Amino acid sequence: MELAPLSGIFGAEVDGVDLSDELTDTTIAELRAAFNKHHVLVFRDQELSPEAQMAFGRRFGELDTHPFVHAVGEYEEVLDIVTEPDDTVNFGGGWHSDLTFLEEPDLGSILYAVDVPAAGGDTLFADQQAAYDALSPTMQSMLDGLTAVHSARRQYGEGGLSTKSKAMQTHGTDAAATSIEHPVVRTHPETGRKGLFVNRAFTERIRGLRQNESAALLEFLYDHATNETFTCRVKWQPGTLTMWDNRAVQHFALHDYAGKRRHMRRITVKGDRPS
């Protein structure tokens, strides 16, 4: 196994691993260590069936299902994320961490490129631990004691942004109004590193602050957390698989390929309650 960095901050391409094989415990342990260190791992030239992708994902934990998006294939754990040529919005557009509106957000996502445009459709990632480390000690101290309220209502409520895709079918929009609280600064359960844990898609407010105070602080954090200094980019090709640590990064699926079709296959691994 060889690792090549994606950027000077985080992310790595992994060479020498065929994910369709039955990987040894040693290889999985090496991949988990690389995952915790680099947060984003990219594997090129993979030939994976849904079953093989699920088998790989299960080596990192129990697979999750999406509470608001229909799985149209044989397996409820597998989402086919499709953008049709005439779609005006794409699934996953905008900076976010997956499913932070859940009590236990997913540990991470494992995304496989089935069909991608020749150009465009890259995914951006932002390292939330690097973003936290770059804050002043005074700001870190203030944020460490704060709690944020998360909800799916803006994305999956009636008329929400993530319900507008022609190819993706959503359901249960009433349940999107439920709120959950998480710390503004999350401690990674495996490495102990601290990172920001708010995102523009699902974070609604900071508990205990007046509305204008909360809005101003969140706007600062959203901009700071996704500063290009803390980012890397993954360019997709058919057969590329990327897995990312939802506990440590945000991501943004670019929609710069109007008139082209993009088909990705996603599974997610269940996580724990942030602390």
C-alpha cells in the first residue's frame, strides 16, 4: 500500500489495494489508521459491485440508511446519487457534513463513481480540525463550551433544497422538523483531536445566544471552516472510490456540468453521538 497526499493539509490517494478482494485485518487496520490521519482516502481504478462496496464498508462498522431518500435498487443501504442533464440542482451541493441532524451522525461515507462527466463534478473537502487549530486560543476557548441546534428542515422539509432533484426521491418530509443538539467543537472519538462541527446545511442556531449573535458567529464559522487553506479536491473518474471521515471534514459536490449526467453510488457507516 502506498499513500500520495492530495494536498498539503489532508487527504491521500491509496495505491496497491484492490477493494474487491477480501482484505486482511492488517490491511483494514492500516486503512483505518490512514483514514484517521488523512480524513479522505481515494482509491482509483476499482471495479466494485454494490455487494463488494457494502462488504468493504462493513469492515468499518454497521451500514446506515438515509432517513429521507429512497434507495431505488435492491439494497436499502445503497443510494444511487444521480444528476440528470436537465437537473438544475444536485444532491450534495453546498458545504455540509452528512446527517448532522441525527442524534448519531454517520461516521463516514463511501462514494463510488459509476458514470461521471468528462470534466466537472469534482468534490471539495474541508478539514474541520485544521480549521479549529487555526483559530485563536481565545476563540477556541469560547467555542469549546457552546452547543448548536441541527435540523434537516431546510434540506428535507417541504420544498427543501434536497427535494428538488428530478432523479432523487425523498420521503418523510414532516420528520425533517425534528431538532438535535451537538457541540460546536467535536472531539474525534479515535484520535482525540478537536474540530469544528457546524455546517450551513443543517446547523440552525447556537443555543444560549440571541438570534443576531448566533447568526453572526455561525456566519464567521461557516466562512472560516471552508477557507481554501483547509481544502482539497477529488477529481472523479469511473471506478474511483472515495471515503471520508464525517467527524472531521465537510464536503461540497460541485454542479459545474450542466447538460451532462453524473451517477454515483453511496453507502454510509453509522457513527456515534458527538462529544
